[in-house]
Amino acid sequence: MGLNFRSVFASIIVSVVFLGGCSSDVVSNNPSSHSPVIHQTLKSAYADKFLIGATLNDYLVANHNDRSVAIVKQHFSAATMDNAMKWEVFNPQPETYNFTAPDNFVDFTTENDIAAVGHVLYWHSQTPDWVYKDQQGNLLSREALLNRMRQRAKLMAARYGKTIKIWDVVNEALEDDGSLRQSMYNQIIGDDFIEQAFIIASQELPADSVLLYNDYGMTRPGRRDTVIKLVTELQAKNIKIDGIGVQGHWDMQRPSISEIATSFDAFIATGLPIHITELDVDYLGREEFFGANVDITKLVATPQNNPYADGQFPATADQELGDRYVDIFKLFLKYHQNIERVTFWGVTDDNSWLNGWPVAGRTNYPLLFNRDGSEKQALKRVIQLGSDY
Ligand code: GLA
């Protein structure tokens, strides 16, 4: 990799916490010794292991007084915009660009020494129809669509390339069985669409950019093996790819820790590092669905699948969620030399997409901070684990 984020950001965080930059919320007096006690945060506990990220939304990057922003500044060393850079939101019509939220995002991450992640250049979902069509409504030729993809990468590079150094280049282009997902991209471009996307990204983004392939369900043997084949082929052709993005939209049982470990071993064998890009643990479960296919029809909320609808997460449930997170982070620690970043998809439970997927209108509890911004026991246990390691 051109730039080692882990060490750059670890040194920033260590300087802030240990060289006198401590704010009152990280230092207190130890009554027995009168010497200061460092209260670890997520990013300080994992500073020499990997970046710890969260997603931000338009509101948070514009409203710096929000309590979630305070949490982000205190606990996170990386950030991803949840929607603002997706093609549909960023560039909904041919000449219409929504720069405000991404501009706020790069300002916020720069001011706070947070590693900014670009999400996402090319994805079959949340991409407007006009992208694939000419002015008469006819499907574009392969060359014309590749050119449109190039224009998007050029614009991102010109406006955000100095700040955003990690990019999800292609998202979710594979099915569970490892076959190529049928999308407008491969319908128009052909089966080399992923390869073409990486060629474009490597030519247009700055040379020190970190280019990722990102997907859910990465423990599925079919998808896992195709990702490895894809990486190996790109490497053989000298096409730049710098990491494997494992989304990590998991639930309380699935995937098992050993399935995750098996997939990590396989990914690491390619020589590329892993980025955990979208971690959350679906406490309420997702019934028959596994993975994060946003195209499915949602189920209906019932008292059985939505037991804590009042927003209060019981202590026993917090304990169970913490057990699962501790198991997951034990594994991340074991593989820390091959993991560059662990990003949570959200900050507090109220802004999680799992309140609406795969069951519409639930009150879910997948993250480490409660709806009111208070810290779950699960958070404290994850911090303790990192501090003790
Ligand atoms: C996928 C995408 C994300 C987000 C999540 C759910 O995993 O990569 O951008 O849409 O689904 O919110």
C-alpha cells in the first residue's frame, strides 16, 4: 500500500492521548495514586492495531454540535459517508451535483484527523437510470458507459482526491454463489466490468489511493473464492487493487467466528489487507436473510421480531450483544496485522439501517452506542479488550 494509515493515524492518536492533548473526558484522577488514569476510547484502545471508523450522514457533517459528532471525535479515527457520495445522491441528473454533504465531510475529517473513506464509485444499487442511457433513452455503448464511469472518477479525484485516500471502487458485484451479479454494468460493459472499474479508478485517482473491492456475505465460499480469483487476476495483470472490503453486516450467530477466520485466511493469502467496512450486529436477527442484499422485499414488524420497540435495550441483551462483539473483536485482534480498518455502519442505534431492513419499522440495537448516545456495556467491553491486548 502506498500509505500506511494504521501507523500514521496511530501516531496522531497516541500523540493526542499521551502527549498532553488529553481533554477532560479522557483523563481523570485515580484517587488511590493521584496519578492520571487514561480512559481509553475505541480509537485509542485500537490505535496500534487498526483504524476504527463509523459512518456519517448529511446532518452530522453539517451539525457539529450533535451528540453523535462528539462521539465520532472521541472514538473514531476513520469515517465513511453513508449515502452522500453514491451516484444517485451525488449526481442524480446529468448536470446536477450535490456537493454540500461530501464537501462538509472532507472538511470535518480533515479538521479532526479522521481518515476519510469514499463510498462508493460503482454499485448496481443507488445508481440513477440516466447513467446507463443516452438522451434518447437508448442504452449506452460499452465505451460510452466506461467514459461516464471515468468522468465520475475524474470529478471525485479533482474534488476529494487529496483528502479521501481509501475508496470502495466496486460494491457488491457478486452473487452468493460467486457468479457475477446481473446488473446494468455487466449487461452493457460485459464480464470485465470489475476489471475496467479498477483500471479507471487507478488511472484517475491519485497514486496513493487505496482501492478496495467491497461486498457482503464474504464468508460464503462461492463469493469468497471469486473475490480471490478476481484479486489474483488483477494482480497478474498489474491492475491496482489494494484491499478487500468485508462489509460485516452480521447477526448474533451468523457467520460463525470460524467461518470468518476461514475467509480471512483465504483473503490474506492474496497478500492484500482486509478492511472491515460496514460492521454491525443485527441483535434482533434477520429471519431467513443472510448478508445485506438491499434489493429484497422487506418483512413486517411483529411483537415477536420487534421485542424492544420502546427503545430500551435490556441489560441482559446488552450482555449478549457484548459477548458477540467481544468474540468478533478477539478475532480482529488475532488478525490485526492484516486488518487496516474496522468501520461500524452508523454511530448510535437510531441511525442504523437495521431499523428498516430486512424488517420495516423495527427498533434495532446493532451498534455500540444507545439511541440517547449513552455507551453500551458492549462498548466498554470492546474497549477493554483492545486496551488489554
Ligand atoms: C450496503 C451498502 C451501503 C449501505 C448498506 C445498508 O452494504 O454498501 O452503502 O447501503 O448496504 O445501508
